[in-house]
Amino acid sequence: MSWEDEIVMRDVTNAGLVVSDRIGREVSSQLDLEEALEASRYASHPYSTHPREWPPLVEVVNTWELPPVLIERYNAAGGEGTAFCGIFPEIRRAWASVDNSLFLWRFDKWDGQCPEFSGEEQAICAVGLAKSKPGVFVEAIQYLLVLATPVELILVGVCCSGGADGSDPFAEVTLQPLPEHTIPSDGVTMTCVACTDKGRIFLAGRDGHIYEILYSTGSGWQKRCRKICITAGLGSVISRWVIPNVFNFGAVDPIVEMVFDNERQILYARTEEMKLQVYVLGPNGDGPLKKVAEERNLVNQRDAHYGARQSTGSRVSSRSPKPSIVCISPLSTLESKWLHLVAVLSDGRRMYLSTSPSSGSLTGFNTNHHKPSCLKVVTTRPAPPWGVSGGLTFGAMALAGRPQNEDLSLKVEAAYYSAGTLILSDASPSTMPSLLVLNRDSSTQSSPSGNLGTSTRSSRALRESVSSLPVEGRMLSVADVLPLPDTAATVQSLYSEIEFGGYESSMESCERVSGKLWARGDLATQHILPRRRIVVFSTMGMMEIVFNRPLDIIRRLLESNSPRSVLEDFFNRFGAGEAAAMCLMLAARIVHSENLISNVIAEKAAEAFEDPRVVGMPQLEGSNALSNTRSAAGGFSMGQVVQEAEPVFSGAHEGLCLCSSRLLFPLWELPVMVVKGSLGPSGTLSENGVVVCRLSVGAMQVLEQKLRSLEKFLRSRRNQRRGLYGCVAGLGDLSGSILYGNGSALGVGDRNMVRNLFGAYSRNMESNGGITTNKRQRLPYSPAELAAMEVRAMECIRQLLLRSGEALFLLQLLSQHHVTRLIQGFDSNLQQALVQLTFHQLVCSEEGDHLATRLISALMEYYTGPDGRGTVDDISRRLRDGCPSYYKESDYKFFLAVEALERSAMTIDAEDKENLAREAFNSLSKVPESVDLRTVCKRFEDLRFYEAVVRLPLQKAQALDPAGDAYNDDIDATVREQALAQRELCYEIIISALRSLKGDNLQREFGTPIKSTASQSALDPASRKKYICQIVQLGVQSPDRIFHEYLYQAMIDLGLENELLEYGGPDLLPFLQSAGRNSIHEVRAVTATTSPVGQSGAPMSSNQVKYYELLARYYVLKRQHMLAAHALLRLAERRSTDGVPTLEQRCQYLSNAVLQAKNATNSDGLVGSGRISIDSGFLDLLEGKLAVLWFQIKIKEELESMASRSDVLPGTSESAENGVVPEGSSTADANFANATREKAKELASDVKSITQLYNEYAVPFGLWEICLEMLYFANYSGDTDSSIVRETWARLMDQAISRGGIAEACSVLKRVGPRIYPGDGAVLPLDIICLHLEKAGLERLNSGVEAVGDEDVARALVSACKGAAEPVLNAYDQLLSNGAILPSPSVRLRMLRSVLVVLREWAMSVYSQRMGSSSATGHSLILGGGFSTERTIASQGIRDKITSAANRYMTEVRRLALPQNQTEHVYRGFRELEESFISQHSFDRF
């Protein structure tokens, strides 16, 4: 598409501002008739005459004689019969009655038909035509003919039908008698008939009353037709019933004229005595008739409302008779909201009356809530000048040469007023014109620049043009020739809302409604309304007069090759802008005309439109050159601030703006859609609500044709290089536009071309400038630059016209497909935005473009959906031809793809399904920026074509951010965030597909819940995993690193960690490291010496924990075990948050870390002694941390157990022993329990060091068993440490004895000893333990507290040494050898018994080793049997030790100063043990 055909939205938007401004100005210039009349009081010339050199303003185009049958019948009656006549414009018929016969015939053309309707013998005295009420008669009866005779009232059905070709809707009229709808008149002779637009029929009787005919289908007890008197009281009814009307001899003032205001629902009546009566029918016109006012002396009131000011130009002589009211006519609301009725007087004056007590324009009266309450004269319009045939005459000039005794006032015998036009039938002497036609002077409605210096009041004053026409005979009746139904329907659709206030709801015919628009004036309506025609019925025949619009006048001037001075006079009178607009309408052929505009006239009009001698040149405001064609705002004034001159464009630009704004005026600021019915509470359509285009398809088509014709003309002039616009615009795109800025793209040659084109005209203007050379100022713009600026502005208007035409085409297409059906899938916000969308927004705004796209999408879905009515090509061709700016090539490809998707969904074959899906994907890949991702990707997702689901959003993200602003950290943060947000909207489509495959039932897409389809729920787990992996792999292949991060994060949130680790790209590791706030360099730098033991790390969020866990899993998967161990260590040592992690979880982390460290140490991939040394040291560190953590877990569990025991058994705390709190009452126990729990909570929160655990938890709470394990773990040694260990053992034993005696102490010893044995002896001091337990056991035995066995302590010590008897024997030997330690013989005896047990245990272990596996067979162990040579040699040393020890201890027993009966048993035991090793006897007794 070339640049000439492209629509630049910036140009369209700026042109839209110009059009809005012009429309605003035109609306503000429309005055209420009351304001115009008030301003005309002070104007010296309220009337004007048409220039003689111009074609006539009003002319007779047709005359017809009366039908011969009518003349014959009238002549047959001898001229003395009863005859009436009139015109029915609704059915294009004139009528006349002669006695009891009624004749109807066409008034606009003679077709040879004049049907006659004859009733009874009584003469017809009144005739009327009413609309038929719906539902009473058959549909063919559209109107009712009302015939009144002195005896009866008759209703006759009227049927209108078109001809054979249907071109003439009024070709045939048939009268259908309705015998059941005839009623007696009760002796009342009717004088006139008035009908409302709702079919109500009112008749005025000669008795001064008003009657109404009521008719119905006759159901129930009511009659089909009846007559009621609605103005008489009860007494009058009774009197008329008792005394017939013919005997009523009272003075009666009969009603002679009734008119009905269908807009305000007011009935006006005029009597013979010139009384005016006002009746109301309620706000809807269906209420009872109620009289609200009656005035007798209105003619004498004149201008009472304005303080009895006299009308200008009054020439009523004192000898003249009192003027009478000739006719009355209601004023439409379009003419005035404050004036309601006009009464024409016999002297030519007009009285304007109101039914409101106060004037609206002066007091702010609101007509919408007006209730008639009176009838008063607001103002009086003077009579038109006498003798207008000789030119415009006023004052003394009109009286020159006239006899002084001649009555110069008009003698009006008949008058007609409608929509601003007045026709007067003058009965003055025959030398005077007999017909005066007054209508608004259109030249005063134009707003040329010359008006700037005139009086504001004068420009607002009502000025009427007066024309005279000769009429043969007396004028009997006058009526407007209403527009044809098609034209009327178009006009009503366009202007009903903006001009008639939504009056389309009225039942008044569209022909009458559209005819009211003539009151707005010709300039604003001549492009849409035909020439106005009026039919005059006179005694000599009928004639049709036509009103030439200003556009018709200039057309005739161009046709007749009038002198240029006449054309210039026309431009000067109407203004260059208005005249140029008329030429433009003729050149573009957009005017409503009965005859086609020839090419010659169109070309002449185009030349006049482009002629700078009449339309002017673009100038600077205030320049002398400009003042030659347009008056300045004021004279030259010294001392005023000189403002910078602004460009003022020529009349051609002004005319284009006027023409464009008037075409767009009926729809510019109004909504394009309306709701028939109502919206629901949420903004959605209710069940009875229907959305339709506000304008009819016919009206939009007419307007579209006019807009396109105007744009086509401008385009043709540009292509032909004709005129200023064509020459400059044909050069190419221009940037020097007043809409955009200063400057011009015109080169030197181009400027010369413009100067040559208008050189003579410019030189003439410059020569008349009157500015001396030494005072000439430098102008901000050269003539060439001004020309370029104007052309650029006109080019913007041209694009606006093209865009508007396309918008109307789109609306027509949508209307043909039923808008309600198309938008039923829209949400409430979108529906509400559509209903509120104005045409201005649709054409110029992004919102309008967006809504148009949504409507086109709905239209396409109508064609391509499962129940589609066609193919994309069917509708796309119309859209591309009719509205290419709304439906671009990218849109066509998009919907082609949608169609392929629909076919793919309907295809069963898997290969064809995939091929169609790929075809759609390839089409969409060419226009990713136009793709509706939400709709299209959902369809691809249903087809399981996930390549498109991934690639299309990524392509659109790149199209939306081609510069990569989302990656650029150096640009403004707002721009970067906006680009990132656009990308993320595209990414979310892919994540939505992942979420759907994952089976997340709570998924949400763009804020709307999305239900899983049946196909998704039918997927087996293997297929789900397959498609998920496909999406991830396709996403990882993309170079979009921002998407990678978005994808990785979404997979983590969806719980797809396994797939992430398996298919993640190379940037997964940096992502996890960055997300966890820890780089790989920091992880590698951790060594065994850098991580402080027992110190918790920084707190982590749940997301960071998840990232570190994934990081550890990633390292394991990549066989980087040492890095995995470091990550696990970080997790284990992190600070606790809300109780997470627990100690058990930390233990699990550390256990896994130890496992990974061991794998790293054993890995073949790690070589080098230095690396192995580091890894081994780290493994030791981890194992140490794990051991310390186990201590912490044990301490926590012990503390929790202690707290629980304190709660269950109060008073049994170990506070006294442990020294935490003193023994005391239950309060102390409670405090102890609370303190214990607090310590347990501390341990559960963070990791503690082994020093903290020992000093702050284990020792204070007497956890001596754990203390010993920690001392053993810490490798305590030395004298100081030994004393701590011994003291700890002593406390442990005392604690155990206090809890459960020696048995408990031995049990603790058996449990703790093996865990710390073997050692260097410092952590397991057997001598101290032995002495402590033996003494305690002897004491408890002697005191009778506990029955302590001889073997209990000894066996416990042997178990503590893991079954090794020799260390225990050495401990006993050491104690027994030191007399100072064991001075008491009883203690020594106790210990000797224990030594005997130890020796026997040792002997048993020796023989067990000797027997080997034979011990399991159940054979007896014989001391002397079966020694092999090898066994004997190996155990000989141990046997010797046992034998020697037994012999020595026998001696020790004998040395005890105790009775023999106490020592004998011990002695005998040692002796038998010794003998058993020497002899070969059995060892069974041991």
C-alpha cells in the first residue's frame, strides 16, 4: 500500500479535533427562534430581497388544472353547492368535496385518476385524514378518511400501495367503506377535523364544542364507533339531550380551525371571534383532553411581555380595520423550545405565543418538564415590506409616488406557516403581487470572517428573504410536499437523536419529522435534504413551487456561465468558506439533487473551489492581504500589544472543514450502539436487552457514500495535480504541518511552483499591502510554507473522511449480522464500553480501534466457528475492500489461521490434523503482533500442538519489544517495566498450558477461571509428562533469557522440579544461584575452616530454601558432589524461621551432605592430593557437625521429657541435684518445667555449638550421660580434664542411684560405657566407677535399701568395657593394692567378691574362644578336654594370668580381719577357679 492510501492515526486524530471544533461552533451558532426574534427587534432591515442577477429563490415548477370531473360536478351544482378542498400530503393527494361527493387525486402529478366517494344525500361539511390505530383494522388500512355531514360522521379506510415496479409508494390509493364505523352527528355540524399522530380524531362543531371519535374492534359492551363531547359540562350535555341543538338560540362562537402539536401534545383552537383555546392531552398524548387557557384579545396584546414595545416597520393606519387572525400553526421544538405557536394576522404581522408563564431563554425555563398553563404573546414580527417585486424597499422609499389616501397595509386573506417558511395570500389591489413567500435568508446564517467586525446582535437577528409569485385565483390550501419515505427514513435516523431529541419514539410519520429539519436552514441541511416543495391549491388550479437552496443557485450560476463578478458576489455574500463548501459538494456530487450533476458542472465547481481569487490564499492573521477578502477583527490601533500572527487558511480549507463537519455532525459525538431494552445490574445485557446500531443501515450507507465521494474527489485532484491541494499534496508526504509543528519539507523548486501557481494573485495582494519597505516585518512563514501547512491540514481531513467511511462500512456489516449475537461472548465491561463508544472514538481513538478489532473477531468467529456460515475469504474480501484500516492484511492471515484451526479440530485423521495446525502456525508466525494469544493458543493447546503454544507467544513478545527494552538496565525504569510487563503477558500463555497439563484445578488465565476440557482430563500421566517435557524443551531452545527465568520460576511453583532439573538449559545453574543469593564462586570458596562450628547462617525464605534444594539436586545430578554437600550444609545451618527447619530436617540435610562428601572423596574424577586433603577435611567437618547435631537433638528430647515428667509428677524434679532451682513447692516445679521448655525451644530454633550444648544445657540440667558422650567426642585428656570426667561420672552414678538404685546405675553404666570405650582411659575411669558403685552397693545392702548382688557391679563394668575383663580386673587390683583407699575389711571383701566374678567371666570368655563354634551345638564345656596344640599355646598366657590372680586373691582373702564364715565362700571360689585351670575337671560348676 502506497503512502497515499495509508491512514495515519496521528493525522486522523488531529483532524478529528478540527471537526469537533467546527461541530461545536455550528451547534453554538444555532439560535432559538425567540433569541433571533429578540435580536431582530433592533435590526434596521429584518427582511431582504433576492439579488436580481441570481436565479430566483422561489419559482413555480408545475401547474395543474383541477380534475375535469370535479369541475363538471361543481358546474352541475350551478356553483351553489357546498364545496370544500384541501391537501393530504401523507398520501400525496388533494381532495375536494361537492355536496355529498368527495374527490381525490395526485397533486404532484396528473395520473388521470380521480376516484369519487359518495355518501348519503347530506353534503360533506368537514374532511380529515387520521392514522389508523394499530390492531383495529386490517394492516392494509393505513389511514382513515373522516367525513362529517350534518347528519352523520363517517370513517372510510384508506389503503396506499406502490405501483407495479414499486418505485412510487403512493401510486395507488383505495377507499374502503367501513359501514360499522358510521355514527350520527346528533344535529351538530362539524367545521374542522384535527388528528394526532397516535390516531386520535377530534372534530370542532358549530356549537363551539370539541368532539372525539372513539373506535375499536367492538369487543365487549362497547360500540365499534362512538362520539363524545369533551368540552361541555354535565349541564350542557343534559340541555342538549332535552332540547335539540337546532332549538338552541344562544350566541355561539364556533371553532373554525384546530391544529395539533404532536411534540408537546397540545391542541390549539381558533374561533370566529378570534379566540384562541389551548387544550392538553397529557405527556404521552393518550390522556383526556383538558382545557388550560383561552384568550380573546391577543391581537391587542402585541408585545405585552416586553413592555408594549412597538414592532419595527409597522405601517398600520389608524383608518385600517382591526386585524384578524388568519391562521395558527404550532412551532416545532427544533425551531424554538420557548415559543410554541405562531398566529398570522390579516395585516401580515405574526404573533409568537407561548403556553409558559415565563420566557425560557431569559429565565432558564426547562422545556422537558413544561406543562402548559396559559397563552400569551411573547413577541410580534412586523409585516413584510410592501411592493417587494421592485426590489428591497423600506421606509420612505417604499412610499414614494403613492397616493396619500391609499391603504398601504397588506390584506392577507389566507396564510400558511411551516418549518420557518411563511406564505401569504394578499388580497390587495390587483396591481400588487398576490402571493408572498418568506423564508430565512441563508446568507445571514453563514459565518465568514467578515462577520468578526460586525455587531453580534445584528449577526444573530432573524432576517427573512421575501419573494413574490403571481397566483391566479384565491389561495385555498397549502401543504408541504414531504420527502420520499426513503429519504425521510434516512434523515430521521441521522437527526432524530441530535435534532429531534429522540423523537423517533413518536408515532408521527418520518416524512413529517424529517420535514421539520427545513427549519434549521439550507446551509446545514442542503447536503442531505432535497429542495423544499410546496403545493398551493387555488380556485383556478394547483401549482407546485420550489425553494432553491444556495447550492442550487450557485449551480445555476455555473451552468449559465455567469460573469465572474456575479460569482464573486455570491462568495462575498455567503462567505468564502460556505461558498467553497457548496462548490465542493457539487464537485464531489454529494448533494441531494433531483437531476444528476453533469461532469461540466462538477468540473466548474471544482475550479471555483480551487480558485484563489474567490476562496483566497492561506495568510497570516492581521495581514493586509488577508483584509482584502476578509475584514480584520478591528482597525489598526496604536498602543496595543501586537500578538504573533497566526496562519489563517483559505476558504477552500474552511469549506472542506464545513462540509466534513456537517456530514459527520449527526453521529460524531453520539454512541454508535444503543440498547433496545435494558442492561442488567452487572452491566451485561438483560434477557430483553438488544444491542443495535443507532443508525439504520440505509442511513449509514447514504452517509458512507457521501464521505467516500468527498474523499475520492480530493484524491482525484491530488492525482491530477489540480489546485493548491492537488499540486502540493501530489509532491509526496509533507511534514510541514500546522498540526505537527513549524517548518516545511518543500524544496526551492516546490516553492517556486507554488509561487508560479498563485504568483499574480500574490503580487496583487502584496502591491496593495500599504506596508513600506523600511517597516516591513519578517513574517514567520513564507507563502510556500503556508501553502504546505494548509495542504497538510486538508490531507488530514481527507484521511479522516476515508477512516469515517470505513467505520460506517464496518457498522453496516456488523448490523447486518445482528450485533447482539456477535457480542454475547463479551464480558460486562466490554459490553458497556461498546454501548458507550462514540463515532468519534471509533474513528480516532485506540480504544475504538480495539473495540472494532474485537467486533471483527466476533464476526469472524460467526463465520469460522463450529457452526460457521461460510469461510474467511467470504467475509474477508468485504472487510479488506470496505475497511482496510480496521481489517489489515495481518488480520486476514490471523483469521485464515483460525479457520485452519477450526478445520483441524473437526478433522479425525491425526496427520491431517497436525498438518492443518502447522499451516495455521505458519500463517500466524508471519504476523505475531496481531495474534490473539489467549484464543489461538487455547485452540492449539486443545489440538496438542504445543510448538505453536510456545513459539507464538515468544514471537509476539519479541514483536512487542523489538528494541529489547526489557533487557536494557540503562533506560528509564518505567519503560523497562512496561516492556517487561508486555513480555510477561505473552509468557503467561505458555505457563497456562503447563499449568493445564499439570492438572492444577485452581488455574486462572487472565483473571478468569479456566475449566479443564474433557480431552485434558483424559490424558494419561505418560502423555502429560511427554507434553510437559516438550514445552520445557521448546522453551529452553529460545534465546529469550527473561523467558527462561520466567519458565524456571513457574516450573518451581507448579512442582515440576524433576522436569526442570532434567531439561533445564545451561542458564539453570546461574538462575538457581542468583535466586538463592549465592554464586558458584562463593560455594567453591567454602572450606572446613571457613564455616564456624555451631553458628547458624542467615535466614532464608521458603523460595530460597526451594532454590537451594534444587541447587543441591542439580549438583548431584551433574555429579558435583562436593558442591552439593556445600549447598546442603547451607540449608542445614540456616537460621530457623517459624520453626523451620526442625532439628530432624537439619539432621537429614547434614546426613545427605556427609553422603555427598563421601561420594566426592571416593569419586574417580577428583585427582590430586591437595584436593583430596580438602575434601577429607570437609568430610570430617560435616561428620563432626552431624555428631554435634545429634547431641543437640538428644538434649532437646531429654529436656522435653523432663518438662513432661515435671507436669505429670510434681515435686519429683531434680532441681536440687542439678542446682537449677532450689527444692521447694509446686511453684518451683512449675518454674523448672517452664525453664526446661524454654531451653528446649531454644535448641529447636537454631544450631548450637558443642560448647554451648555442654555449658548451657547439658550441665545445668544434669544430663551427665550426654555430657560424658560430648567429652568423649571432644577427646578430653589431661589432669584437669580427667577430674572433670571423674566428677561427671560420679554425678551420673549418683543420679542413677537416686533414681533406681545400684541396678539403675549398672544399667546406665552398661549403656554409656560401650559408647566411649575403648579410649585412653580418661573418659572411662574404671577405678573411680568401681569404687563408687561398690561402696554404694555395700551401703545399700547393709542398710537393707536394696538387695545388691555380688555380680551386679562387676558384670556392669565388664559390659562397659565391651566384655573385656582384664581392664576391669586391673582396676580392682589397683584399688585392692592401695590400703588407704579401702581401709574397711568389709569393703575389701565386697570388692574381692566382684573380682571373683570378673575372673570367672574372663575364664568363660577364654573357654568360649577355645570351643569356637562348638558351643552352639549344646555340648558341655570341659576344662580339660579337647585342647588342640594351637589353642593351648595361644591361651596359655591368659590362663596363667587367671591362675596367678586367683592364687593371689586367695591370700588376700585370708588376710582379711573378718570371721571365716564371711570369707570362706569367697576363698573357696578363688581356689576352685585356680584348681579348674590346673586340673582337667569339668568347668560346669562355674
